[in-house]
Amino acid sequence: MVKKAIVVLAEGFEEIEAVTIIDILRRAGIGVTVASLDDLKVQGSHGVTVLADIELEKAGSDFDACVLPGGMPGSTHLATSKTVQDLIEKMNREKKIVAAICASPSLALAPLGVLNNKKATCYPGMQTHFRQDTAYKTDDVVIDGNIITSRGPATAILFSLAIVEKLIGKETAEKVKKATLAG
């Protein structure tokens, strides 16, 4: 059965992260749904517009992974969306993969308690939003149970490959890594 992931975009998302995540997951054979908070046309923080597949409210929640790119103010928009909050909480309750990169771990995950008593990373400086019981790490990618976090645009491929490995397995992640010259 094909694994399914939802990548949620909000105005001001980080383009490198979003497109890398979508591309790497699709190369691995994961069914990726790109969802927007509002309009299907979503503009990133550097003026690149991406066409989402569906509005988040119509996407449902039948996914194996939920992935949140960072960027500003995209991460703030994700964090303040009740629909995103509900999706994150449901996925985490069901122990499905909740993955966030850049500012999204600190702004969208930490306030919901998802990072409580977990190891996590984020864009440098944003860890001030972590609660005291979150162990901040400076690794490019941090995996703690069903939670995957990463630092920023330059770590997007490693982050995406970690999601692939967790969803499908190391062999598929290695194939995609080799095909993209990621290591």
C-alpha cells in the first residue's frame, strides 16, 4: 500500500524546503498531497508561487505523515491555523509522523506540546520558543519517536530523506539519496 503524506503550505513558506520535501517524497513513491490554508496559489517568502492540490480543510486526515515547511511568515500562519493544529494533534495522537523544519518546530509544534520531553531542532535562534523539557539539538535532522525536525533550507534534503526512511525504509531512502547525489 502506498504511504501518504500531506505537506501544508501557508503564505510565506520557505520555497527550498517545500519543493524539496514534495520532490524527494514523490521520488520515493510516497503519495504527496500539497494542501494550502486558503487559496490554492500560495506565495512563498521569496516570491515563488506554488499551486497546491487542495485546500487543507478539504484534504481530510487519512495520511501517514504530516509535513510542515518553515519560512516566515509561513510558519506563523501554520501555527495560528486551528485546522493545522487539529491535524498535528490527531497525527501525533495516532503516532503517525509529524515532521517540521526551520521555524515550524518551534512555532507550530512546541506550543501544542508535541515536543514535550522530546529531542528536537529548528532554525538557529528559534529554540527560544521550545519549552524547558524539550532537548534542543544542533543536528541537521533530529528524530524522536514519530517526530522529525530539521534546521532549515540547507538541511531540506536530509530532512526529506529521513521522512522517506521512516515511512518506507532505509533501502528506498538510500536509492533516492544516490539518485539525487545527496551523499
